[in-house]
Amino acid sequence: MEFTHDTKNNRFTLDVNGAIAKVDYTLKNDKMYLVYSEVPYNLRGQGIGKILVEKTFEHLTKEGYKAVAVCGYIKLVASRSEKWKHIIE
């Protein structure tokens, strides 16, 4: 699995054997708004979405970003761990 931050397209991706899971975002007022997440149908139910979102949160932490979870799934992942409270609104 290869995690990438595609700054040109405002997207985080996770390549799983050629299938791409993604988190799309917008930047506004120095915050990253995580607006959409998607996992290819053939990868669903395997925990790929959670891995992608947590890798996104780790990247945000490393880069010093604060973020707002707009996507329902991203909100769910953030709410299940106290670890992300400092970066996710």
C-alpha cells in the first residue's frame, strides 16, 4: 500500500494493488476541510477506508495542519479515538 498526498488535486490517496482509495479536501483559512472519502467497491469491507483516513490524520499531524471533518465516514473515524482530537474538528 502506497500513501500519497497529491497537493495539485487536493487529495490523499492509498494505492492498493492499483486500486485507489481517496480523501478529497479543500483549504480555507489555514484549515483543511476533509470533504469526501471513497474506497473502490472491490476493496470495501477490508478496513482500507480506516487505514486511509488514519494515514491522512497522521500526515496532517506531521505537517501541522488542523482539519475539519466534513465527510461522515471521516467524522466517524475521528470520533472513535481520542488520538485525533487535537487536529480534527
